[in-house]
Amino acid sequence: MIKKIIKKIYNSYVIQNYKNILPYIRPYWFRALLAVLITIPVGAFDAAIPWALKHYMDSITTGNISKLTVFMPFFIIIFTLLQSTFTYIATYMNAWVGTKISNRLKYDLFKKLMRFDASFFDKNVSGSIQMRFNNDVDTAFSGLLNHIKMFSTRIFNSISLIIALLVISWRLAIVAIAILVLALYPLTVIRKRISGLVNLSVTTGSSIASHYIETFNGNRIVSSYNLYEYQINKFANTLNNAFKIGMKMVQRTGILSPIMHFIIGCGIALIIWTGNYLISKGLLTAGGFVAFTTSVIMLYQPIKSMGNDLNAVQLSLMAIERVFKLLKEEPKIRNKAKAKTLVSIKNTIEYRDVCFGYDSDKLVLKNINLKVNVGETIALVGNSGGGKTTFVNLLPRFYDISYGKILIDDTDIRNFDLDSLRNNISIVFQDNFLFDGTIKDNILLGNESANKEQLMSAVQSACLDEFIKSLKKGLNTSVGERGVLLSGGQKQRIAIARAFIKNAPIVILDEATSALDNKSETVVQQAIDNLMKDRTVFVIAHRLSTVRNADKIIVINNGEIVEIGTHNELIEKDDSLYASLYNTQIKNK
């Protein structure tokens, strides 16, 4: 039995992967060690009470009352005061170390999160990210260290009490220890019983978190479409699933403590019966029996609830496993060894036989071949879902191509340092994300070291100057979370100012005006025209009237380039898909 417990502890994730955990504990090893060492007197002081009771009862029953007997209550007060003090220090130390380790892990996980590629975010919901990158860390270390303190206290408590039992009566001690081993046996099966359920519980917990986040971000859609009942029903279903999993967890683990409680109850009854026999034979004094019984109760009492405690420890160990598995996970898109730094783009950008699919069995882009000279404006048009956005997303390596090459000055972009590649590309999306903060904060994300002159130049070029002047706090006006306090046109111009201040030689405009009204579009289009000057530009345009002056118009349909040319060339071409799309838009105006 004891061998099984030792083997289980040895095979636990913490011991087998100590190399992963050690760097996080090493900076705080002294406090962590001190927190454990303090549990020795905390646990050992428990033995003082039965020793005091034995001496006191034997003195009373024999009539031999000494000064030590008189002052025994004061000794107990001193011991418990010391024990309480050490308990507080151990609790504080564990909380300090646990929080420090958790914060370091969260920091490292957040850095890891920043570097994951787009496909990772495509496959994971926001609630799952929160659970895996934040909640698991708290469960892993803050919870684990508290339980380690508790278990180490109980271990030293048990050792001191078992020694007391052996000294008082080795015969009764054998019975007590046998009952203790029998009571601990059910704990050996707990990990197998809950491992699958823990993973389901984490998934369900992330779904609950996602509901809150989704409702917060989509509150206007919920209100405008009266989706209250729909959202409530979805949430209720998720809660119901969480309830079922929780009940299964209770079914598989809740029986442990009652079983241990019953075994220990039977053990105490057996000890009382045996104790009576030993007293009748003169092998045990009354004081010894009282002290022994007190020791057994103090030893068994925490054991009865250990099933639930060990359950919590197992949850912490499994959280540690998930955390370090996540830390070891490498982004699919990362730098090659000895990657080159892309300083500037001198001649061309080329897509050569490029194929790409989000899933390996379905290509979104097929055999794309296109050569773009520096300074050209390339317009990508075609039916929705044809692959235009995917086309431009491959250039900054949001995704890596499946086949073929994308070349900048005849060098595969996969050979460039990822940061240097993206430093040379500015992107203005259809729905640009603004971070909580001020307008100035969001513009300076393009270049945090920009001076005031560069900032004001970006504001003016993005046609933001009049809007900024109308604000009481000017550039220091808060945009709200996700820019909720601004209109669509204002958000777009802030994004354009951000691109201006970045001053990258390549600009990608992903339907930057498609969601705007005519008035806003006119202002934003002027800002875009300013941004496009003297840069290599890729434009995805919903309104074809905005791309008439492009150097090349690329028509993409079903993942393939079907036409290339200027506006005039494509309009005059027989059976031109571009001409058909253009004329349809003109007629519908």
C-alpha cells in the first residue's frame, strides 16, 4: 500500500517534470523551503497535547500532582500560540511564493500567446484562452502550494503523533497504523477516476467564460435582434452540461471521504475495545489510554477529509500538466535558424505557384502566380469568398503557404525574420481593432518612439485633424474598449494614422471602406489616397469604382487568378468577369 502511494507520487507530473517547474521555483527557493520547514513545528506541536494529557491524567489518578502538572495548561497555551504563529507565517510564505510563480507563468504564457499564429486563434474560443492561459495557472500553483503546506503539516503531524502512539502503547499503535493504511487505500484510485472528467470540466468552464465574453462583445446584436431568450437558453444548456460533469465528479470522488470516515470510525471503536482489554491486564494506564485516544483522534480527523483535499491536489497537478504542455507548444509560424533581416524592399514581390488551404484537404488558393513591382498599386477583386483576403494574409505570414513560394527581391519570405517582415507591412482592415486607451495611444502603436511632429503629420494625413480639434481632450480622448465610443469612419482614420506613423513600404487595405456610409467613405478614401502615395499597395475593394486607377487589377474567382489588367483593359475585354462585376455595380447605384 505504502509502496503504491510512493510510486504514485514519484510518477506524478510534478516529480517527473521537475526540470520544467524548477526555473520558476528557483528565484524563490528560500521562501518556498522556509514555508515547508515551518510546517515541521506546526505539525509536531500537535503531539504536545496528548503528552500533556498523559502526564496530567496519570498524576491525577495516582494523586502525585507535581508543579509540572499545575503549569500544564500554560504549556499548552504556549505551544498552541507558537503553532498558530508558525501557521500564519507558513500561510503567508506560501501565498507569496505561489503568487510570484503564478505571475511569472502568466507572463511567459502571455508572451507565448502573442506569438501564436492566426490558425491557433481560429481554433480556440476566447473562453478557452482565458481558462488555459490564466485560470489553469492559478489552479496549478497557488492551489498546489496551499495544499502542499497542508499535506506537509499533516505529514509531520502524523509522524509526531505516530511516535507518541508507539511510545504510549506499541500494541495499540499497530492497530491504529493498520487502520490508517486501510483508510488511505481509496486515495490511490482517485486520479484514474477523475482524469477524463477534469478535461471535460475545463472545456465546459471555458464555454461558460465564452458566453460572458460573447455577450459583452455582441451586446448590440443581442439587443437589436432580441436574442435574449436565445442567449439565455444557450447559457442554460452549458450550465446544465457543467452540472452533469460536476455531479459525475462527485459520484466518482465523493464516496471516498465517507468510506474513509467509516473505516476510521470502526478503527476508533476497535482501539477503544483493545484499550479496555490492555487496561484490564495492567498493560496500559488510564492516562496512557486517554493520551492514546486523543492522539488517534487528532491523527484520524484530518485523514477523514483527505479525499476531498487530494482531489483538489490532483486538479492542481493536471492543471500543471496542461500549463507546461502549452508552454512547450511551438507556433507553427516561426523564424528559421539564421533568418535574414528584411531591411527594405528594392524591386519585386512575387507569388510563385502559390497554393494554400486552411485544411489540408481543401485548397483556398490554387496556383497563384503574380509579380508586383515596388511602388505599384494592386487591386484584388472578385466574388465574396474567392480568396482575396487569404491572398494578402499570406504576405505577412499570418498563415504559411501549402505549396509554392512568396518572394521579396527573390528571397522566400520564410527566410526572413518574422518581425522584420511585418515591420515592412502596414494593414488597414475592414473592422480595425482599437485597444482600450486614448486616440494617441492607438496611433502610436504603429511607432511608439514617434515624436510629436511625426504624430501630428500622421493625424493630418489621415484626415483626423478636424475631428481631433472638436474633442475636449483632443488626442487624449478615450476610445473605449474596442473603440466603442467612436464611429466606423473615425476608427478607420485612426487605423490609417497608425499605418502612416509606421511608415511601412507595403500597405494592405482589406476592404477598408466597405462598411462605411458615403460621407464617411469620402473622408476615409482621401486618407487612404494619402497613405497609398509612394508605397506598394494591395487593395481589396468591394466598391470597384475605388480601384479604377490601380496599376493592376487582379480578378480572383474560386481561388484562382482569372484576369489581370488595368481598368480600361479589363472593361474592353470580351467576356470579362471584371467588366460584368463593374457594370452590375454601376447599374445598382
